[in-house]
Amino acid sequence: MQTEYQDILSALLRDYLLKYQEDLFLSDSQVAKIIGVTDEAYYDLLRGSLPCNNLALAGFLIYCCNDPSEFLAELRSAFDACAESNSNRQIQKTDLLDKVISYRRPMKVRSVRYYKSIPELYSFPLCPRCERPMNREYQAFCEHCGQALDWKQFSKAIVTVV
């Protein structure tokens, strides 16, 4: 997350520096000199290959930025959006993990489907998650969805005639 914040700061500083440079018709070297960094460091900052350093940020805020509070408000807004996005991603990961784990918690097999039309095979237990008929009784997992199965109460299962 720190890298994401660094990238946001660098991108915002780059945008403000380019606007400053364009508004005053300055060269890269002139802006580099104003903010107190070498020409190479300024070029790297503009290309995004070098993250924003403290000296470049301080030089920008002191010598180039007309309204530092505007810059900082925009930076805070971008940081808040990043934090919210990361929070949403974390919630999605947690939801996915809960879903995956829920398949490993055994569910009780509580229903059986009885088929009158199949003479040799009379009934099939139903998976409690996907409700599809299973070919065998007392298997550890449903062959269709992978749900872990608990057969302890199977003798009390509800029979549905089809």
C-alpha cells in the first residue's frame, strides 16, 4: 500500500510540475533548478522511473505551488480513494475466502430424491449446497460442487418422490 501512495504522490507532483512548467514556459532544467534537484532526477521524476523524493516535494511546495492546500487536498482525496479501493479489495478477498472455506465445512445431507422411473436405482441423496443428486451415499464430498458432506443425520432425510 505504501508503494501505491508513493505512486499517487509522484503522479500528482508530476502533473503539477508539468502544468507549472507549461504555464511559465520553463525548460526542464529551469524547473529542476527551482525545486533543487539535478536535471537527471527531474527527468526521472517526469518519466515515473524515480519516485518523488522529499527534496523535490519541498522545493515544489515552497517555490512552485501557488496554493499548497489545494495540492494537499487533492493528494488527500487520492489517498482516501486508494484506501477505500484497498478496503473493498480486502473485503472481496475475505468474502471469497469465506466462500471457499464454507465448502470445506460439512453440511448435513437431509434429502433424498426417489425416482419411480428407474427400476434398479430407487433413490439418490441430494447435495445440500447444489441440490443435485449424488451417485453414491456416504461420500465425503459432492461430485458436482465439492461441498463437504455430513451423513450423521442421513437416516432422517426427507424423501421426495419424482
